[in-house]
Amino acid sequence: MGYHQAVKGTHLEALPYGRVYNFSAGPGTLPVEVLEEARDDLLNYKGCGMSVMEMSHRSKDYEAIHYETIRSLRTILNIPDDWGVLFLQGGASLQNAMVPMNLAIEGKTPNYIDTGTWGHKSIGDAKKLGPVHIAWTSEPSNFDHAPEDDEPNFSDDVSYIYFTSNETIQGVDYLRDPKFAPDVPVVCDMSSNILSRPMDLGRYDVIFAGAQKNQGPAGVATVILSPRALEIASQKDLPLMLSWKKAHEADSIHNTPPCWAIYMCGLYYKWVIKEGGLDEMARRAEKRSSLIYDVIDQSEGFYIGHAQKKNRSKMNISFRTVNEELDKKFIQEAEANGMKTIAGHRSVGGMRASMYNAFPVSGAELLAEFMKDFAKRNA
Amino acid sequence: MGYHQAVKGTHLEALPYGRVYNFSAGPGTLPVEVLEEARDDLLNYKGCGMSVMEMSHRSKDYEAIHYETIRSLRTILNIPDDWGVLFLQGGASLQNAMVPMNLAIEGKTPNYIDTGTWGHKSIGDAKKLGPVHIAWTSEPSNFDHAPEDDEPNFSDDVSYIYFTSNETIQGVDYLRDPKFAPDVPVVCDMSSNILSRPMDLGRYDVIFAGAQKNQGPAGVATVILSPRALEIASQKDLPLMLSWKKAHEADSIHNTPPCWAIYMCGLYYKWVIKEGGLDEMARRAEKRSSLIYDVIDQSEGFYIGHAQKKNRSKMNISFRTVNEELDKKFIQEAEANGMKTIAGHRSVGGMRASMYNAFPVSGAELLAEFMKDFAKRNA
């Protein structure tokens, strides 16, 4: 196939180590430099005689890695000293239970905004722990948009407001830091767009995010807590691993932390800082995503994006062609051209191109070219 | 110092990559071959174009790793098909809460055996979730032994029996698979001696273990469940990440698993199998630990072991000299001779030599020689 040859020459062969463009929604692509450093230090970290995976979590060598990782995240997001920064196990999914456990207030009702699969799952877990009010949902339109600030109908006794800043599966993003009316703690699952743009931290009380999309490998989640959230959590008496308070008091070394995953996040954060921080991450995200959305919009209906234009994610682009057979062909040909893991989630179908911080712009260029070519050949 | 020179020649310089003997109680030493394989495949796993850390957990490449890891553990421990094998986040510490959540029966009382720091911690978490009966404790003798099978005083309404097979901090091990009287589910925290000897699986209903001692890196815990335990757990309605049932139904891919840590466990398991399985692991543990216990017993009181002889751990040897000043000197000199992380836990003091499956016998030989020499110079 001529297309394959032509494209390989310009894009794919430029990738080192025989690597491919990995459009996975998570775990996702990591920076090559980060992986190289991890590889080089794998058997003997900086001359200390052992791997990061073998270090006692109470050793000076590991503590240096741990605290530098925390400091780097604080630097990137400008997190004030009186806020908490935790690195916890169990992914964002465990936070679905830990949020109500640590933040719910007796006699008040958690209010959830339901924009897709992740909001939905979080509501499911919260309901197991107490009553929940759903203040807004886009389920009737198959989760294709997010609300404006004044759209949700909050209850009279809001305990906290919960939302998902970017729905990974549907590719729906608020594209802003929403400001909802009630002055209550605001919780955000930011797993799939944290660190992808500058943000106004003051709009949030709890931000949590699995690392495996924009920050590092799977196996650790970051949890950022405002003084108000810490204050509420400090009054709970929970088992060790379910307590934000205990994690915060011990700087997340309340048990053996997932040392390697935290180390990898630390390398990733240093890479983000070196590359230019959140402004540069936002610039690249805009560049990558607009390449693909432009092809969709100019395809005369051959490609159909899932999200409404006002909420188009810059991280996860869910789209399809006019029929499932063509979708299948698209995925197969993309794979053959070095574009991996581009099938859509089974609940939405079609394709999903996830392009997080470390995803090279050249991969978006390749996909855009391929999409145009595929449309021409199959329209 | 002549000693340093002489010993270096015989032992330390034999270690590759400038590595040291790492006596850490966990995370602990990993096999060099395992680390080498991880390093070699770090940027492109077996030609698939990406790191294991970058793979979608739903991809064929990751699923192959995941299921092979489960199969290897089943092979090593001879786990029947109708038992569950889970790989969960949150370490053994999260299981301290998940055990009562998933296994407690309304109207019955969990019975705990308290042999040291870990038993103690587990009791603390269980008490937050319901009443607990302490059937036996060695606290009066500062946790220096474990009970015989008929010593614990169980309550009349036992829900389950819980014990810690090897107390990492105190270095106290049952050295057998206990058989307690009541026919109820038996739960064992086996974090620090799992895979170190053949065992009778039929004596247990729940075995859990953080990976970072005898199986892999930190960030994942293995949970092995009998059909009886699965049956009880199947009746609970818990949040996703706190449910054994949901993890079991999805083979631990109910959320994004800690892929890298599971991959490393898989490599570790293959190494255990290749080296000769549990019989060989037991032989090495016996060899390593008897080298050190022999020096202690022949030191005419210069070294004092913490555990009673009948419960001496083959994994963690807690010992001290006659005074704290000498302990400090011992630790400093050991460090200078390439024996790292040998200080005792603050709650016990003195020294602790942890030597798990991957710890080379040559390291125990070095420590034994050093101990004899140190005693001669300081007696």
C-alpha cells in the first residue's frame, strides 16, 4: 500500500527504538527521555547499589525521590503549602469510595454531575455509602456534553459537588474551571486532563487523578486537597488506607507506597517542567487535537465526532465513520501503519484517539493525514 | 581496615553493576536477571512498540502478561482452579480493612491472634469496622513468639480467624501451617514469608501478601481466596475497589491494574520456577538464616536474637548487641562494607537482617563473617 510506505518515511521511522504511536486512553504514552532514564538507572539507581524497586521506603534514597516528586507537582500546579498532595494506590477508582468516606457531612447530601462513564461509576460507588443527589446529567444525549455553570440543579443541603473534568470515554471536557453557585467543597476527577493546561486551583477542594494518562504509569493516583477538605477529612476515623488524613500526616508514606510508580511520576514531572510547564502542554494539546478535529469538520460527514463542539476534549477524541464496517477497516489500517490502540470504548464504539502530554505532535500529524487519505479512498 | 579489604575481595566485588547487599525488610532485593529483563524491554516490550508501562490494560499484550502472571502464581503454590487469585493495590495494609469488609459475618466475631506490629495494625483497622476478639497475644513478652495451635482462646461465635504467619519487624514465624480448632475461615497475612517454603494451602481460606518482599516490587498485593471465602465475599455489596467479588469476576482488571508491578511479579515468579520452586527457596532460606542464627548462638551473649528459638523467622532476623552504642557502630561498619539497610525497626531497635527469596546466599556469608569479626573486635 503506497500510503503506508509514504507515511512511514515521514513519521514512523522517526520514532526511536522501533516504537509506535500509542493512542491508548490509559495507560498512555510516556516521554522517551523518561523511559531512558528509568532504564539506565534500573539496576543501580545513581550509584546507590540497588534499583528504585528494591529501596526501603524509609531509606534516604527513596525519601529523596518521594519528596522531590511531591515538590515537582506542587511547582507545576502552584499548590500552596497548606494544601495536601497525596500519592495513593487504588487508582482514581478507589477515590470514588474515598471521596464520600472522607468528605461527606452527616445530614447533608453529596451532589454529583453525571457527564459520562466516569461520573456514572463514581455515583454508583457513592450510593453504596449514602444518599446522593444527581444535580445534572447528559445521559439523554448519550453523554455528549457538559453543563454550563448555572445548569445543574443542586439540592438545598449540598455536602459537596462532584464532577469529572474530562470524560475519557466520551471525550467530553468542560474546557474551563467551572464555578458552581453553592459555596461548598468541589471535587473533581481530573484523571484524563490534569497537567494538560493551566488551571485555577482556587475553584477546587479535591482534585484526584490516576497517573497513567498525563503523569506516569498505572499504580498511583494523585490527590490534591484544599485546607477545607483536609479539615473535614481530619474529623473522620477510617481504616489506615482509606483515610486522607493519615496519608496526609505521613506524606503518603503511611504504608509502603508504590515507589516505582511515584519515581516515574517524578521523572515525568521534571520532563513537564523542562519542556515548558502547563502553557507548553496546553499548546501541544491544542495543536494535536485541532489537527484531528479539523479533519473531522472538513470531512463532509465522513467522520462524526461524539462530543458537542463546545465540549470537545483535547485529550480524547471519540469519533466514528458512517458505518461500523468502515470503523473496523479504519482501525485495522491504522494499526498496520503504526497507530496502535485507537479502537473506541465498547460503550461508544468507533475510534478514540487519546493524546496525552507525552504523545508526540508528529503522531497527530500522521493520524490526520491517514484520516484524510482513508476518507478519500472510502467516501 | 583490613577486614573491609579482605571481605570485599571475596564477596562484594562479585556483585554485578556495583550492587550492594540490601538487607531491607521491604521493598527488598529482586533477582538481577529479573531486573535485567525489565531493563532490556523497558522502551519496547518484545517488539510491540511500547513499554509495559504504556500499554492499555485492555490490550492483548498486557492481558498476556497479566494472565501469565496469575498462572505462574497458581503453578508455584498449586492453587486449585476454584480458588481466586487477585492482584490488588493498596498493599497488605488495605487488606487489613478489606478482610472484615468482605469476610465478616453479621452476629459473629472476627478472632485475631496478635503476634507483633502487623497483627496489631490489622486489629486496629478491624476494630474500626466492628467488634473484634483477641484470641491470643504475645504483647507481654514484647512479641517474641507465636502460639501453638491449641493456645488461642477463641470466642464462641468466631466469624474468621486471623493471624500473621511471619512478623516482619519482630522476626517471629510460626514455621508451620497452623491448624486451629474451629472450622471457620482462616485468614493469613503472609506478606513476609509467602513463597519462601512449600505450604499446605488447605489450612487457609484467605492469604494475602504485599509483593515487595518475596514476590516483586511495591504497589501490588496478592490475595488468594478459597471457594468458602469467595462465597462469603460474593454476598457483600461494596464499592468497586473494596470488593473481592468484583476483583475476582474481572480477574483483577476491574480498574486499571498496577500493570508494571504485576509484570515484575510475573518475571519474579518465572525466576522462582526456574530456580527450582518452593523447595529450593526453602533450602536457600534455611541456609541464609542458619548462617546468622549460628553466629548469634555461638557469640556467648554478644548478639541477642529477638525471637524465641521455636519461632525464629528465616526471612527477618531481628537481633542486637549488648548495648545501643555497639549497635550503632555495627550498622555503620556494615554499611561501609556494602551491607545496606540493616538497622532494626525503631520499635525493636538493634539490627534486622531481612533476606528474602532473591537475597543471595553470599550476602548471608558476608554478614556472618562480619558479625564474627565485629564480635571479636568489640567483645
